[in-house]
Amino acid sequence: MFKDKYGPWAVIAGGSDGIGAAMAREVCSRGLSVIVLARGGNNLEKIATDLRKEYPAVSVQTLSVDLGKPDATEKVLEATKDKEVGLFIYNVGSEPNYGDFLSHDIDFVRGRLFRNFVIKTELLHHYASKMKQRGGGGVLVMGSISGFFGSPGFSLYAASKAFTRYLIEGLWYEFKDSGIDCLCPVVGITNTPTMTNAYGSLPDDVAQPSQIAKSALDKLAEGPLWIAEDIVEQVAAFIPMEPRERAEVAANAGKAFAGGSQVTYSK
């Protein structure tokens, strides 16, 4: 069923480690061939080698591309032009750089705009157009609890996740009569290499990438939103808050997280 609906190929942006690598592994286990996009390096080659060994019945291809550059879409479309893509996953966008908006130079900001808004949208438009022509498919764009509040220290990141959440909510309705499933999985702190490398060891009870990947793909046809079970109460607490209160609570949580302390979503 999964292979019939979302195969034969999946494109996974940000698939070299963490949730993206777990997505690639889960997709391969369900019989789809994959094209893994990442900036390159040892992680990209390692996940490809591992997937080929674990799932010899599917094809695994990679593309080294910086999705924060304006020419990224052109490179990805050229590399996938001969593939029938039935599943598009955009997992790029975690933020290892805590700091006030004005502490980042404009080149950094511009790169984040391309990666988290422009390239994401261009690729989604391309692959969804192809899916509409063929009569179905799936789009999964990763969200975050940060998409429910302004997050001082992670302001641009949080804005990008709010953008994703509302974009997918609207597209879910637009696409449903074309047989295209849309899902924005909303997750909290997850034990990924990006997070541990930037902020140190995480609590033992945080979500694991494999859990997120399996659950998100299981929920793909139940969009537009899936909120991970471990953060349902936290999300519910933010919704009725006044904007200033949300910003204050989020500021405290962001400082605690960046400083390696226990994160609590309260004043």
C-alpha cells in the first residue's frame, strides 16, 4: 500500500543524519527507492552505504547540495529529472546557532531564508505538480513546536516553522482532491547529531529520530498536522497565551536549551 501510493522514488532533503536519515531508512524499509539530499561529507556517504547494505532491493542515490544557496533548486531538479517521485520529504532546517536576530550577519540570514523558505517552497511546488499529473503522492515537511510561538534567540527558525505549518495546512486542502497527502509533523527536542553537537548531551527522555520517522510516515495520510505525543500538552499550553507571555516563556526556554539546562515552558 505505502509503496503503491508513494513510490517508486522518494526525495529526502536533509537525509544524511538525525530525523532525515531515520526517514530514509524507514522509507527504504517500506520498499521505496530514495534520493538523499545533503550538503555532503562523510555522513551522506555513510547513510547511502548503510541503506544499500540493509535494503538491497531498492536503489539509493545521493546529491551533495547546499539548500541555502539560490541555485539549489536547479541542481536538485536536474538530478531527479528522470525519476518518478511519489514522496517528497523536506527535513532541512534545524538551528544550531542560537543568538539574537541582529547578531547574525546578512549572509547567514539570507542563507536561512533560502533554505527554510524559498528552496523548500520551490521544491514542494515542483514535486507536487508532478504528483498531481500522475494522480497522487505524498508531501511531508518537518515542523516544530517552535512554530507555535515567537522564539527569541531562534526567531527566524521559529518563523520558518510557523510558515511550514500554515503552508501545509492550506495545501492539504488544496491537494486532497488530487490524491496528494500532506503532513507537517510537529516535534520537540529530538536526539539528533545537530542538536547534541551544538548544545551538548540531551535528557534521556527526549524523542529519538527513529520514533519520529516511523510515526510521521504512519500518519502521512492523516494530515495536515501530527503533533508528537511527548509535546501535545506543551503545545496546548501555548495556544491560549497572550503574545507577550508566549515570547517571555519561549525566551526562557531558549536560553535554558542553549545553555544546556532543563527546558520548561513556564515563566
